Amino acid sequence: MCLSIPSKVVKIDKQNNMATVDTMGVQRDASLDLMAENDVQIGDYVLLHIGFVMNKIDEEDAMLSLETYREIIEAMDEEDRQRAILEDDECENRGA
């Protein structure tokens, strides 16, 4: 199963159509190529898949999801925590 952790947009590079997002304290770049122009703003919460911002989610839903993820990763050791956060948007599309 592939899960996407909500990520907060902290920077937008309009020239390269990229966003820098923060996923539970880990920052990475994600393409905005699949989103409508000016649809994503700094401070928005988004979901990623294979390096692309796929959609926005409202802040309340993002906070609820993040709380659930925090509970899950508290039970993991440090190496598994980092791997879960860093690899959350890299899963393959395996169909239903």
C-alpha cells in the first residue's frame, strides 16, 4: 500500500515550477507540473506521489493525518522513521 504524508509548502520556485515542501521536518523539492498555475501557495498542505504534487488538502485534514502518522512513527526505531518519511512519495503505482 502507498500512503502519502501531508507536506507543507514552504517555498515556490515559479521559474522551475517546483515547490519545497516540509514533511514532518524533512524538506524536499516536488514538481508542480500536475497542478494548475497558481493553485498551490506557500503554506498550503499537499500530497505527493513520485516527486509530484498531486493535490492540495485542507489544513484540518492535514493535521488529523499528521497526528495519526506521528502515533505510528513513535512506535518505530529512528532508522525506520527516517525511511518512512523520506520514502513516502516514492512508491510504485501497483493498481487496485
